[in-house]
Amino acid sequence: MCEPTTMFMLSMAASAASASQANSAANAQSAYQTQLSEANEKQANEAAVRDYQQANAEQTQTDESALQQKMANDLRARELTSTANVAGAQSGAIDNTGAVGSQYIRQGLEANTGISQNLGRGESTFDLQRQGVRANQYSRIQSVSKGRGKVASFSGGDLFQAGVAGAGAYNAAGGKAAGNPDAYLS
């Protein structure tokens, strides 16, 4: 039969090896999780940039379309006013051409006001779209947890020293378990 101190030391050595392996596995898992998190964050940021670019392109296209509509309305109002002025001059009804021309200009301005209002509502929609892009980006980044970093470990030497101290206490008690009051009764 083996001496209790030797058994204790062997047990401590096995514990140290097991703790070292568990620590290495935990550190490897943490490093892998950190890599996954960083890759996910990079992809989320790249996707957000593409989504922002798409929203900006759509808004630019909408702005340009509204500007073209306004210019077309202004041109049409001028054409109609000019036509009314020429027709009034040819017919001799010069006094009425100012009212007719004003009516055409007013209609063009009303149409442009409607376009501007629609454009303003569209800008609000694009702002909400951008907020959604940011929320999706944040949610995607948070979907993969980061690694915990290095796990605190005890070296085999630390465990060995603890075992030696425990064995010393065992031997000092005359081979009886230190800290066990019943061991001293025999």
C-alpha cells in the first residue's frame, strides 16, 4: 500500500494536469469566440455601409426627380403664360392676359409646393430607414458574444506547493488529517 503523502502528491499532480488542460481549452474557446465576434462585427459594419449607400442613392434619385418635376412645372407655366399673352395680344383682349398668366403661374407654384411637401415626407422616411440600418447593425453585432479573454489559471507549481503544504500539515499532525477534530481522538 502506498504512503498517504505519496497518494496525496499523486492526486495533486493529476489535479494540476486536469486544471491545466481545462484552462487551455477555455482559453482556446475564448480566442475562437473573439475571432467569431470580430468577424461578425466587421461583416455587420460592411453591410451597414452598403445599406447607408443604398439609402443615400435612393434619396439622391428622389431629390433629382423632384427637381426635374419642379423645373418642368415652371417651364409649363411660362409656356402657358406666354401663349396667353400672345393670344390676348392677337385677339385684342390684352386686359385679361395678366389674370390668365397669373392663374397659370399660381397652378405651377401649387404643383411645386406639393412636390416639396412630398419630398419632405420622403426625407423623413429616409431618416427612419437610416435609423433602421443602425439598429440592424447594432443587433447583428450583439448577436455574437465576445470571448472572455484569458482565463485565470493556476500553474502546476502553485498546485504542487499547495499539496506540499497540505502534506506537511498531515505529517505534522502525526499522520492524522489536519483540520479534522475527530482524527485526534483515536
